[in-house]
Amino acid sequence: MSKCSVGLIALSSLLLSGAAIAQEKIRVGVTATLEGTYTVLGEDGMRGHQTALNVLGKKVGDKELEFIVASTDATPDSAVRAVRKLIEQDKVQILLSPLSGDEGIAVKNFAKTHPELTFVNAASGAQEATYVDPAPNFFRYNMDGAQWQVGLGKYAYETKGYRKIATVGEDYSFIYTQVFGLVLEFCGAGGQVTNRQWVPLGTKDFASVIAALPDDVDAIYLGLGGADAVNFLNQYQQAGGKAHLMGGSIMIDQTILSSKGNAKNALIGTIAASGQADTWEDPGWQKFVKAYQDAFPPNKRFPSPSLLATNYYDSTMALILALREVNGDLSSNQAKFKAALAKIEIDAPNGKIKLDANRQAIGTNFVTEVVDDGKGALFSKVVKVIPNVNQTLGYDPAVFAKIGLPSRSVPECKKY
């Protein structure tokens, strides 16, 4: 055999070996709201994702996980564009997406057009993403917005003595779902919701909203997040607002509690509910907080992980652990991987999480109150921990189905 032939054989062997190595990568597409009103949420979501990779690593057997990130702006179109680009151009095999409510519904529907792939929800919390006509290849390891409000209505009525409240919320599916959970419980306990105002995402001028708030209520519930929450607080303080406040899950999040300026101090004493609480003493939570803090310089993160960081951590954790259960086997339209995702129970930092028949999280919820740590930093303090919260909120499924889907006016303020 000539030296030339030997050289060609060696080169061919090397190229084939390189191709084999390249094929050992599992490509995962990740989306986050890295632009628009919810930029700050998306940035911390990605910190949670990176923290999970730091803790768990990126190896699945002899395969390497490769993550490719695409940006969205919280709109359904941007989420679908990002996911389509990740699939068609970047050739990802698994999606970790999306962050926001309307995005979740859109990505769930898009997932049905790619049954061969697997979609793991990153953080979105609209009820319809899993409750209505669920996609068999869409898995959500965070609770929805209504589940995140469990305990708040009863605490407001029974402990705080609130009888009448008004709400201000962003006009989209996640906040509809949050208000849905609040109204069911508060009105079921005997309370009244006398006024519901809805504002577009990205609202800058809240003057007319603040002027329209009723005076004869015990508290105002704020279903706002990101720049909207900060803008409202600044303008409410300037207007001399003094009402008791109640908060949705992303209103009392570190994305707001750590914002610049003094307007956030209006939130001290605010009661709220969420899938986490900053001061929870559980060792698993404390370990996660330390891992998050150690991963980033203090000026590049919040004092404690936001709800988005926690959701992205949990979703990344579920994805990696399920892949390891099947040794990275994505054959037969990822059938083994999907089966592993459906049955896995994760010991997440914010409590154990398992999925129901619709691949929706059943998890732990926290009633909280905003406190000052004495050094000027604000945190959500644990008031009550509620385990095993399911998507029908403890209602009989048939009764729950008759209530209707979350919207501007659903549910009615009554006992169901």
C-alpha cells in the first residue's frame, strides 16, 4: 500500500472519528425574554439556568449537552420565531422554552407541529399552556399563576381582615391566571373584588389607573412585573398612595425588591404568594441560594434568586436528570426521554415537584410578606408553606372546569 493511501485512510479515520464526536452532542435550545418589559426577568432566568449547569454539569453519559440561546420579548410571535429558528437553523433536539405566559400558550401549540421533539417549559405560567388541549410533548415543572396564589386569598381575609380589594394587572394570560387564583380563594372566603383594572405590557403612564383606584377598599392587589411594576410604584408614591398592597408572584420578586430607587419601599408589609420565599430555611433552598450567589459577582445578580431563576433552574434540572435516566437516548422520537420526564419527581430547591397527567407541575406554594432586613434590602419572608398544590387548586375537576378559563372577568367573585 502506498504512503498516499495510508495517509488517506488515516485522514478518513480521523474525519469519521470527528463526526462521531460531533454526533455525541445533544443540542438544547433555550429562550428567555432578553428584550422588552421583562428583560430583567429573562436575565435572571438565564442565571438560574447557568446555576443548574454549574451544579449538575453538562455531561449525559458520554454525550455533551450544548445549549443555544435565543431572545424573545414576551410576545407570542417572538417566542415562536425564536423556537422555529432554534429548530430549523440551529438543529436543536430539545427546547427549554419559554418564560412568559402568552409565549407559553403559543409554544405549546407550536410543539404540536413537532411531535418528534421535546419541549420543557422554562418558566411561563398561564393556565392554558397545560390545562387546555395539552401537547403530549410539552412538560412544565413550575406551577401556573393560579397555583402560585394559593393561600393568599384566605390569609388576606382571615388573618389581615381584608374584606374589599381592587386589582391592577397586566392585560395578558399569566396575570389573568394569577388573578383567577386570588379571586377564587378570596371571594370563596367571603371577600369582595370591587374593581379590576388591566394595563398593557409596557405601560409607562399609570396616572389614569391610579386616579381610578377606589378609596373604599382594604387593599390593592398588583399583578405587575418588570418595568411595569417599577413604573407603577414610582407614580403611586408620587401620587401619595397609602393603601395596603397585595402582590402577585413577580411583583414581590427580587426583580422588583432589588430595583433602584426608594419606590420599592412601598412594598414593605405587602402580602403575596409565590412558588418560593427568600427567607425559607429549608437546607435545599439555602444551598441553591448560595450556588446562585457564588456563580455571579454581587453587582451582576440579585441578593437572592428571583422566581424566574428558580424556574429555569428547576426546568434545567428536570431536563438533565431525565436525560441521564435514559443515558441520552433520543431515538424513536425521543420516546424514552419523554416517558422519563413524565414520571420524574425532582427534589427542587423550592420543594418537591412532580407532574400530573397533563404534564403540569404539582408543587409547594408560599404565602409571604415583604420585610426590610434592617440594612435596606427587601426580602419575601415566609408566612405559610402549602405543599402539593395541584392545577385545579383542590377543587373537584368537574367543578373547576365549569368555572371557565382565566380572563379579564373570569372568575366571578363568588363561592364555587
